[in-house]
Amino acid sequence: PHRDGSVVCACLSAELNPDAPDVILAGTGPDIVRWGKTFAGQKDFVPTFMKRATNAWQYVGRYRVAQVTAEPDEISRWESVSGRKGGIAMVLYLEGNNDGRT
């Protein structure tokens, strides 16, 4: 989700991101890539939620992007881990700040 050009929270599924919330495997769609890059450029921590079931989201803390890569070797490694072949544009490594401050 985003507002006024910024990512305002992260809503992740373990099915697509097996190491979430620590690692996000951003897909290849143009909007996904755009917002992945936007999130990577932000300094603020955002509320982060994990999907636990249909319409069931669990708050897991506040996170921001610490590092991002689109290196083919790194993407290939995460494709192997996740089972997602050819569907990852970038890997975002997150850091948490669960004390509630930005």
C-alpha cells in the first residue's frame, strides 16, 4: 500500500516471501518494481503485516529496507529458496525497529 508517492506499510505472504519479514522478493510487474524501488529509497520504518489466512493479517513490527539488490546471482539463489522461477525483479533485505519509533 502507498499514499502520496510513499509506501505506507508492507503486507507480505510467506508463500511468496518465505523469509519475510526479513526478506522481500519483489515481483516483476511494473507497479511492483516501481513501489519496490520507492520502498528501498525510503528512510522511515513502516508497519509490516504477514498474511496468515484469507483476510487475516498479523502485525509483525515496523521495518525499512536496509539493502536492495537486483544481482542475477542473488535473485537466482532466492528463486531456488522460494521456488519462484523468473518472477523476482529484486531482493529487499529489511531491518526492524519494533520499539515504535521511526
